[in-house]
Amino acid sequence: MSGVGLSKAKDWFGSINMLSSLQSLQLSDCELQDISSSLQANFTSLRFLTIESNNLSYIPPWTYNLSKLEHIDLSDNFHIKGPFPIAIIENNQRLAFFDVSLDSLQGEFPKNMSSLCKLQVVRLSSNYFNGKISVISNGPHGCVWSKWKIFDVSGNNFSGDLPNQFGDFKELEFLDLSLNSISGSIPTNSGELSSLRELHLHNNKLSGTIPESIGQLSNLKELRVQHNFLYGVVSDHHFENLKSLTGLDISSNELTLNVSSTWVPPFQVHEIDLSHCKVGPEFPKWLQTQRNITSLTMSNASISYDIPDWLYDISANITHLDISSNVLTGQVSQDIGDKMPRLTVLRLWGNNLTGGISSSLCKLDELDEINLSKNQLSGRLPRCWRASQKLKAFVFENNKLNGNIPKSLCHLQQLQVLSLHRNGFSGVIPNCLSNLQQMVFFDLSNNGLTSRLPPFGKHFQSLAMINLEKNHFVGGIPPQFCQLRYLRFLSLAQNNISGPIPNCIDGFLSMVDSTLYYEDWPYEDGLNVMVNTKGTSQMYGDVISYFFSIDLSANMLDGQIPEEFTRLVELQNMNLSQNNLSGHIPTNIGDLQNLESLDLSRNKLSGTIPSGISNMDFLSHLNLSFNKLSGPIPSGNHLRTVDDESVYRGNDGLCGAPLSKICPGDEPPGRDGRKSDNSNGERPSEGNLDIHNWFYAGLGPGFTVGFLGFCSILHFKRSWRISYFRAMDRAFEEFSMTMTITMLWLKRKIQQRE
């Protein structure tokens, strides 16, 4: 009955329950809801049960007592929560297939699992199980280890070391322990898993070296141990008998690949990832023997010298090439598009590559992403991109490219990322680029572009990030910008833009309501944005997608700051400095409670500083200097984090702390009880004030009262007490883990020196 909608069916269970001799029941993807937990199953001869991909919120109790059940699949019922019912295992001793993956089950791993002597397939992935992974070795010995073929507990919260009985699973073909918190070392007897075809240990906390015994797994096709704390040397002995290997990923560890220069691997891999391991300085020569590579990733692998010509010769089938963040020199082959015709991803960023960009790249009609940023590439961009219709990311930032931006880019209707910043491009931005409706990330900053800003907005609805700073744009800010509802980062700084800031700026709805965001923000490795915030320039990487910022500084903008700015409550950085803005600071500026940096310096702003500024909890940088502000500086606890005279410098009409100028009416009384004559605005002498004495006298009692109050809250407020000690526990655990990793690293260094 798989695929038959039963959400509105009446008493479907009663109808099935009449089939007492039923042996197979398949109800996958039937839109099933929960049924009464008191119902009993009459089909006690059932051997095969599948209820995957439904809307159940608990495992039906009638499944507990099907003593002849051999196959049970309850997977992909996301709403099933709570602990796993042990009765299913205790009462169904004939189980051979057991799948509860993609549910939301919690608690410890069922300790009596190993009592199921006929069990062959165990799938518990993508739940919230916890406890020690070693519980798989508990229970009666002598039966379970000889039967298991598939064991998948990936995507849970298991911890502890791998058990010593690791090598006892003689018939195991698939083992996936990835995406947990498993620690310790990989058992040395791993090579005894003679039937193993796939081994997934990635994204854990494993340490130590990779045992050479793994090289004896002649049936192994997939070996993935990336993202752990493994270290040491990986030699040709680790691959001695891996003749079936097609996928290898040892990336993101502290491993060194050291094989003989004449080594010929016994395998032909399809996918290989050695990134963040020490592979260089030379390009691995053994790759010349590999003729079936479809994906090659060796980013940050300490490789130097030129890209060898033979790499292009073995890459007819390659779809993914990433050798970024190395020290590669020389030029990219002019025939790369002809020799790698199936490329979908090309990442060569972060090297020292020189020369021009080959027009043969335009022949790659399957290309999805190209990133050649952070090199020394020069010349002009090819103008032949019309055929690259699948291209989503076009990144050539931080090079020495020049000329105009090719109009052929306007034909790339799937383009989401266009980053050409820090080059020498000149001329105008092609207006047709505004028709690219999928564009999310648009960065042409640090070039020599001229003319007016394009009227982005009508078709650029997906745009979340615009960076056009440090060019030569003139004219005003087009009102069409206000239609960019998903915009969260805008920088037009250091141009020649004039006129007022549009009053419709609150059209940036994503800055008004953070729940409105573009879900498909494209992730592009190596993509960075320079942000002017907190008085300095800071480089932002992946986190830029979570950063809300408007920077219009160093232009010729005039008029008032629109009150609509105060509706952009998600803003974290606002920089309008070095313009000709006048009028008052918006009264409700204090509504921007997420603001961390506010720079309105070097304008012509007048009036008083709104008192709401003193209530901005996250404000850590404020600059109002060199305006025409007047009146008292607001006082408040939050402004003490920016308690610096330079914040208010160049505003002759301001008074009050932290300036030395005292506001009228705030003069302290003299010795005779009258206001002291302080018409010159200077502070009175220390002899007239006992403020320091009072401060130190109250310091001790204040601390005592505050500390006792804090302890009292913890004593009487149970929820606060639990949260506090949980936070302390987490901090201690993180500190302990950091110390453990550091000690392991020091121990390893000492052993290497010895």
C-alpha cells in the first residue's frame, strides 16, 4: 500500500487487522497519522513491516509484540520523539533488519541490541541518541558479531572510544559512525574487517594515527576519516592492498602524506580529498596513474611549483577540481576547457598563478562555479560567457584584471555570486546585469568603475549583499534600491555619490524583520568582504551572510538622515561618516538595539544627541565627532563602553561627561553650599570634591550586596540555577577538551623530537 494516502481513511488499521495471516505490510509514504496506542495487532505472523516516511509522532505499541518480525523500517518519521522502546528488541528476537533513521529519538543506545543474534542491518542515523558507542559490544558474545552487515549510527551524539572488539565484525560491509563525538584512536585491528566496503568515521574527535592495518581491507571502496584530530604520517603501507578503493577522504587532519616517488597505487580512485593535509611541496606524482578521477580536492596542502601538464591529461572525466590555497605558480593551461570538458567546479583561488584567463573556459557548458580569486592574474576577462548557462558563482576578486566588465555575463541567468573586487576594472557596470534575478552576492568594490549606479531593484529581488565601495560612481542613490527586500549588506562608501538618502530605505525588509531572509544564500569558499566597522576595516568571511550593515561613508550625500533608518532594527553596523548630512540625528535612533557600531562623524549634524543612544545594549563603537551637535551628552550605563572624549570631538556645543566642559546648571556646590563660579565651563578642583572617597568607600559594600543578591537568585530561582550551572559545565567541558587537544599536540611534538 506504499504511496496510498491514508490520512483521511477511516479505520484502515481495523481492516488490515482482519488479515491474521498477513506476512508483509508496506505503508511507506501513506501520510499516516498516529492511531490509538491501545490497539492490538492480530496479524501476529507478520515478518516484514515498513512504515517509513509518514507523520507518526511515536512508535505504535502494536509493533512491540510481533514475535515473528524479521524486518522493521520506521525511518523518516521526523516527529517520532522520546526514548526508543526497548520492548521492540526484547520481544522480536528474529529481527534481521532494523531501521529508525531520520527520526527524532533520544536517549542512550539500546544496550540489549547485541542479543539479536540474527540481526544484519542496523540503521539509527540522524536521531539524538547518546551514550557510549562501546555499548555495541555489550550483551552475550558469540552470535551478533558474525552477522552484522550494515551498521549506521551517523548523525547522533554518541561519545567515548571505539571498542576493542572492533575487528570482530567479520561480515560487516558498511560502517558509518560519522557526525558524532567519538574520541580515542582507530583500533589497530581494523584491518580484520575483511568484508568491509565502506568506512565512515568523519566529523568526530578521533585522535592518534591511522593504523597501517587498514591497508589490508581489499574490499574497501570508501574510506572517509576527515574532520578529526588524526596526526602522523600516511605512507604507501596504508594503501598496500586497497585494490577496490574508489573514494578517499583524509582531509582536515594533521596528517602528512609521504609515499615513494615511484609508488604506483593498487587502486583507481574516483574521488579524493587531501585538503588541509601536508601533501607538498611537489604535486603528487602518483596521481599520474589515476585515470578515473572525477573529483580532486587538495586545498591548503602545502603544494608549490607549477601545475604539471600531466594533470590536465588525466582529467578528461573530472568534474570537481579544487587545489586552492596553496603556493602554486605559473599559468593556467590555455587548453583547460578542452582537456577538462566536464568541469562543474573549478577552484584555484589563493595561489600565485599569473598570466591571462583562457577563453577555453567559456566552453565549459556544465560549469557551476569558477573561483580564481587571490592570484596574480592579469589582462581582460574573456567575453564569451554566453554558453555558461549553469554558472552560479563567478569569482575573480583580488587579481590584476582590467578592462570592462563583459556584457556576456548578462546571459548567465543562474548566476548567484559575482565577485570582481580589488582589480583594475574600468568603465560602467552593464545595466543588463540587473536582469539576473538569481543574484544574491554582488561585489565590484575596489575598482575604477564610473558613471551612475545601476537601478538595481526591479529584477534584482534576490540580492542580499551589494558592495560597490572604492570606485568613482557619481549621481544619487537610485530609489529602486529600496525594492531590495532581502538586502542585508550595502556598501557604497568612498565614491562620489551625492544627493539625499532615499526616504524609502526601510524597504530593506530583511533589516526590518530578520525572519525575512533569502534561504538559498550561496556558500562560496574563500569569499571575503572588507567591512568598515568599529573604527577600522575588518575582513569578514562566511559570517557575512549573518551581518547586517549599511556603509555610505566618504561620499557627498546631503540632506537629513531619514527617520526610516530607525525601522532597520536588525542593523549591526551603520556608517554615514564623511558626508554633508545635516539636520538632527533621528529621535528614535535608540530603537536600533542590535547596533554594534555607529559612525556619523564629519557631517553637519546639529541639535542634541537623542537620549535613546544611551540604551543601545550592543553598541561598542560610537563616533559623532566633527559635527555641530549641542547640549548635554546623554548619560547611561551602556554609553560607558564608549566613554572617550574623541567620540564627541569637534562639537563645540556639547557638554557633560566625558568632556571637560560642564553643562549649565550642573556645577557642583562650593564649600559655602552655593553653586561655584564656573562660568568658564571647566571642572572644579579636586579639593572641592570627595567623589573619589565616596566611590572607594562604597566599592566593598556594593560588591558584597551584589554578590549576595546573585547567590540568592540562584538559591530561590531553580531555572536560573540550572541554566547557570549548565553554562559553567559547558565552559568547563570546552576548556577540558582544549587542554586535552593541546596536551596531545605537545606529546606528539615531543615524540617527534625524540
